[in-house]
Amino acid sequence: MIDHNKAAPARDSVHVYEALTPDAVLDALASVGLWGDGRLMALSSYENRVYQVHLESPVGSAELAGDVVVVKFYRPGRWSDAQIIEEHAFAEELMAAEIPVVGALRLNGASLHHFNGFSFSVSPSRGGRRPELDNLEVLEWIGRFLARIHTVGAARPFVQRPALNLQTFGYDCRDILLGGGYLPLDMESRWRQAFEQAMQVAQGVFDSTAGLRQLRLHGDCHPGNILWTPEGLPLAGPHFVDLDDARTGPAVQDLWMLLSGDRAQCTRQLGALVDGYDEFGAFDRRELALIEPLRTLRLVHYSAWLAQRWHDPIFPINFPWFGSSDYWKGQIDMLHEQTEAMQSPPLVA
């Protein structure tokens, strides 16, 4: 039985990632013929476990610039091997089209490997900083590459990976939260009511834009997943990383997370993104009506994501407020705000 006086259900005392010691990481690399020299750094990632590793000696691959690689250990049970391989294949298509995406290396003929119960991939290490999104030229540059990503994404569908829609990011998440007892009793009915109202409005917007193109997306194109190299340096411009959330959806999903600030600021930023986008592909302005519904779905999905990961020790440490009455009151307030935003005129570009 769930104790609703607690912030969230208690986590397991031991998590599978606790077996992923530095020695295990180096042994996994050795299993595909790469030898670490002992320098290993954990990179910021909650969903998976990701490490930058220096190799012991040159391995003769131009892709491994500086003989440093990034090793990603996928969260067990999240994606099937077929879904991960489909993500890797999408990245390979993008790289073949000379789009600056950092994808998994093929080692011994495969991009996905297994070691001691873990699935993992190895990628070249790429440096860079977060893009300066207040610079309209930077946004235009990113917009041009997003159009090229979407041109490749529209060429064929995903077969294994899911779509982003009201069911997967809305109702499925509701069922996780309510079925798992993650809401305190004093907030459960209020959140359910706010959720249903928001979904009703979102459904109306999706219905009004039915027939819009659905394509393979980056899926999680926020500023942290774009590495920027300044002009004058090799490989200048944006590099898109972490296609872990790649899925099918509308093109605008890869644009709206790059917007911030008040409506006037968002309008300027969106205009720059779309100006760049239109140089390589025609952006359908009807999709702009989906920005606030997509933002609403991400809000709900985020709570369900925290709930599903609560047994991982890193989550209670980094998100101690999750599950409290104050947290859910904030979520209810934001759902009400989103319900209003979805009924307001959309941004224009």
C-alpha cells in the first residue's frame, strides 16, 4: 500500500545501475575492442548512464578524434533492441546526408552491444557549448539544419519507435500516475480534473489540425541537446546529440523547445527558426497551433517520467520535491495555465 504522506513511493534499496562500476564500464568497452586508459568521467544524464572515456592508444579511426569516446548504457526495459537500432539507423541516415548529428559508431559490424545485462553504444566525443538562442543568426542556422533533419525524417517511417500523441504522452501518463498512487489524496481529484480539462482542449486543437505531416523527429530538441562550435573552428555550428527520444510526430515538436521568454521574444525566435527552416523545406504554419498542446503533453509526461524512475537512487536525490502536495499544486496550476494558453491565438511566424 502506498503511504500518501510520503513525497512518493519508496524506491528499491538496490538499483541495476549500481552494478555499473568504473571497471564494468571499461570491461564493456574492452569487449568491443576499445581499451580505456583509466580516465573516465560520468556525463550528465538521468535517463541513461553516459561516460566519457579516454582510450589507451590510437585505434586508427578518424571518427575517434583525440581518442576519446562517449559510452552510453541504456536504461534496462525502456527501449527494445529493435527500437534502439532503429534510432541508430536514423542517425546514420542523417550523417550520410551530411547533417551534423553525433551517432553511434559501428564496431565489429554493430552499433548496439551487450555486456553483463547492459545494452550500450559507443559514439565519438564532440565538444561544444549551448547555443546562444538570443542570437537570431544562431536560430536561423539551427532552423536550416532542422529542415534538413526533417527532410530525411520524412523519407520513411519509424516501424519500432512510438508516436508522440495524446495517448502516449497524455492518457498513458495519467494511468501511470493514478494507477501507481503517486498523487497525494488531497491533490488527486484536483489534478485529474485539471488533466481532463486540458486534454479536452488539446484534443480539439489536434482535431482542428488533423492531416498534418507526421515524420521521424529528434523528439527532444532542447538547447542541452545541441552542441555549438563557434565560427572559425573546425566543424563550426550546431551538432545535434542524443536521439534517445526520437519518435514520430509533427515537425514543430523539434522547434518549440528552443523558444523562451515572453510572447514577443518567442515570436522573434520562432521567426528566425522558421526563416532558416524555409531555406531547405517549407514549414507548415498550421503546426504552430500545436505548440501549446505539445507543451502541455510534455508537462504531464515529465511527471510520469519522474514517477517511473523513482526507484533509481539518483532521482530522489535530485528531485526530492517530487510527489509532495506543493509539487502537485504547482502542476495543477500549470495545467490550468496551459488550458488557457491552448485557447489563445497561436504564435505566428
